[in-house]
Amino acid sequence: MYCTIPLSLLLLVFLPAGTAALPSLSDSAFNWRSSLPSLWGKRDIEKRNGSFETAANGTEFLWIIQDTYEGKSFFDRWSFFDQGDPTHGAVNFTDAQTAFANGLAYVTDDNVVIMKGDNTTWLPAGAVRESVRISSTTLYNTGLFILDLNRAPWGCGVWPAFWTCGPNWPYGGEIDILEGVHDNEHNQVTWHTGPGCNLTPNDNFTGSVVGELDCDGTISGNPGCGITEWSSASYGPYFDSQGGGVFAMKWDEEGIAVWNFYRAAIPEDITDGNSPNPSGWGQPAAQLSPQGCNPLSFFSNHSIIFDITFCGDWAGNSYATSGCPGTCAERVQDPSNFVNASWEINSLKVYEKQWVAGSISSAERVILDIRAMILFISTALLVGLMGAW
Ligand SMILES: *[C@@H]1O[C@H](CO)[C@@H](O)[C@H](O)[C@H]1NC(C)=O
Ligand SMILES: *[C@@H]1O[C@H](CO)[C@@H](O)[C@H](O)[C@H]1NC(C)=O
Ligand SMILES: *[C@@H]1O[C@H](CO)[C@@H](O)[C@H](O)[C@H]1NC(C)=O
Ligand SMILES: *[C@@H]1O[C@H](CO)[C@@H](O)[C@H](O)[C@H]1NC(C)=O
Ligand SMILES: *[C@@H]1O[C@H](CO)[C@@H](O)[C@H](O)[C@H]1NC(C)=O
Ligand SMILES: *[C@@H]1O[C@H](CO)[C@@H](O)[C@H](O)[C@H]1NC(C)=O
Ligand SMILES: *[C@@H]1O[C@H](CO)[C@@H](O)[C@H](O)[C@H]1NC(C)=O
């Protein structure tokens, strides 16, 4: 993919990734604080089994929910990209009004979010097919992104992607989490960056490196650094026919990793959604290690993007060798070729890393404790007064 983020998005104020830390939960002298969690404006984080992870420097953290995109409110915080496809697809990306009016974007009665290519209109030769490309209005700097979907688009000439992308391509970085063409069965994860970012050979991931290790998008013709997943249910017909599943992308100071679980194998901590724990998920399908690429400097201010395009730089250029019938241009004309070109999304959740102990300053600690103490005492006094009265 290749991204152009509308300027308006870049002007939005957004939340930096959570770096604030909570006071130590094991500080027994102040156990009573746990009953007054809102005093210091932090979320109540009960110690749940298995949800805490330990960073390389020994500090504990957990992933807590930052944004949930699902159901009827799913489309509230996205902008529809309605300009020409930067990847030269035979596509007309519609504005929101057209997408909703033409049934290309909607939410079903049972809260499944649908985005699709037009599968009802016959096109004259050379015309472009309507489809959807949306970008989150919130921009992210690190996070754990978990997409639960029943179906991802596929089919001859179809090229969908679920990805994140920063400004000033490729300098803000691009992370392609779910991407493929035609009736491929193996998902491809790809990174595009400015010069100086490389995949680490012999790293601990289960997929296979596609081509170059160099992720530099400024090199002419460089397709980025990519990893294809080993699972034949990670994209296309088998992903859809067994009910889809979950794609998770973790981006933090430890690198950028992607996991993919088919529906029957989704870890329980993802399903229950409180505080997913990637350290228990086994090796990721794909990973960009900090040994070869600084994940905090090569990637920033990312919008989340979904799109479906047709033909173009990847699906068009690979069409002749794909085993698909005819030409890609002919393929685009017939709407019945696009019955499987649909996203069916249950939820997209973004979690932020919450450090549990260590980085709060002692001055902040004293202030928090004094504030808590004052409220505690005044509550006690009030209760006492009411009792006396
Ligand atoms: C934690 O695990 C123990 C033993 O497996 C169980 O008894 C307890 O209920 C669990 N606590 C929570 C909060 O899940
Ligand atoms: C794209 O769709 C819009 C809205 O339906 C339409 O006005 C426009 O002419 C289309 N563009 C192309 C190139 O077909
Ligand atoms: C892969 O994991 C092993 C075992 O945890 C570790 O020793 C090795 O350094 C890791 N390789 C890379 C490239 O991080
Ligand atoms: C990210 O966005 C913020 C706020 O607009 C801006 O100050 C910062 O320079 C941006 N960072 C990069 C690397 O573009
Ligand atoms: C759509 O998916 C079904 C079920 O896998 C398959 O039989 C059919 O050939 C697909 N149609 C197209 C146009 O890809
Ligand atoms: C178009 O796609 C939708 C969603 O996948 C499907 O429900 C519908 O039956 C398709 N329409 C046609 C005419 O194939
Ligand atoms: C551990 O590393 C994280 C991330 O770099 C940092 O926020 C935290 O303060 C560190 N903890 C200690 C005790 O150095």
C-alpha cells in the first residue's frame, strides 16, 4: 500500500501512548487507595491473573483499552478517503455519504461492520469499481491493535489491506498487518520506512521473509520488507470459510509483531478483552525487531486504515501469473466477481501500555497520597458528623 493522509487528520490533537505509571500496587501501607481509584484519575487496575507482563528492564506493565471500534458507532471516528488510489487501482473510493447510500459501508442488525466493493454494478470497459477506504481520526504512537473479523476480502483482482500509516510516506512508516491479492491463502505482513530500517534475519517469527530485509521505501521499486505467514488460513478462502479470526499487531519499544489466530484458536485473554497478554501467545507470525529498526523513530503518528482496491500495482501487475481468468481489466467489469470482496468486522480494539510501577516520581507520589488522605479524612469526618447529628 501507499498512503496519503488528508491534511486535516494531521492537524488533530491526539493522545500520545500511555507512559504514565501507577503507584506500586504492592505498597501495603496504602492498600486503602485501591478502593479510591478515581482520586488520581487513573483506571482501576485490579491484579488479574496473567495480565501483567514484565519488560526487559524488569518493570511490570499491562495493556489497557484505549479505543474500541465496533457495532453501530464503528464509523464515528473514521474519515473516508475519496481521492484517487495512490496504488493505481481500478477503483473509485467513495465519500462516506456515497458509501452508506450505496450499501458499501453499513452495520448489520447483529452489529457486524461491513465494508465492501460494489458487487451489483456492471461496468463498461475501462470504468472503475466503487469501493471504500477509511482512516482512523485518532493517530497512534505505539499500541496493541486487535482486529476480530469474520471475513476479509479476497478474489481474483481484489487487493484489500488492514494497515497503519504515518505522515510523509515513507518517513512516518507503514505497517501492513493484513494484506494479499487474488485467492492467496497466506497473509503478508510488510513494513515501509525511511532509509536505515531492516528486518533481523533468524529472528523469532514463524513466517518467511519474502524478499529484501531492507524496509526503505525511498529506494525506487522497493516493495518494503515483508513476511508471509505459514498458515494457509491466514488470508483468503480458508480464512473466511472457517469463520475468520483475529489479527493482533503490537508496536512498542520491543519492536513490531503480528499474530494471527483462526477463529477456533483465539487466546482467551483476547476474547475476554480486559487486558490481553501477548507474552502468552507464542512466537508472532511476523516481527520487526529493534535490533534492525528502531520502532519508535521509524514509525509515528499512525492512522489505522482499511481499504479494498482492484488490480493496480499489486493485484494488476501480478494478475497474469496468478492463475485467474482473462485480464484484470475484464475481471473488474463483472460484479459477480466481487461477492467475496467484503470486510465483516466484529471489533477493532486498541490497547495502550500501562506501566504499573517504577516511573512515578516521589513528588507525584506524595501529592497523590496527600490528595487521597485528605479525601479519606474528610469522608471519615463527614460520616462522623452525620452520625453525631
Ligand atoms: C486466579 O487464579 C486462581 C487459581 O487459578 C483462581 O482461584 C482465581 O479465582 C483467579 N483470580 C482471578 C481474578 O481470575
Ligand atoms: C466516483 O463515484 C462518484 C460518486 O458516485 C462519482 O460522482 C464519480 O464520477 C466517480 N468517479 C469515477 C472516476 O468514476
Ligand atoms: C530468539 O529467541 C531465543 C530464545 O528466547 C533467543 O535466545 C534469541 O536471541 C532470539 N533471537 C533473536 C534474533 O532475537
Ligand atoms: C506527530 O504529531 C505531533 C502533533 O501534531 C507533532 O508535534 C509531531 O512532530 C509529529 N511527529 C512526527 C514524527 O511527525
Ligand atoms: C466466493 O467464495 C466462495 C466460497 O469460498 C467460492 O465458492 C466462490 O468461488 C468465490 N467467488 C469469487 C468470485 O471469488
Ligand atoms: C454482495 O455482497 C454482499 C455482502 O457480501 C452479499 O450479501 C450480497 O449477496 C452480494 N450481492 C450479490 C448480488 O452478489
Ligand atoms: C523500563 O522501560 C520503560 C520503557 O522504556 C520505561 O518507561 C520505564 O521507566 C523503565 N523502568 C525502569 C525501572 O527503568
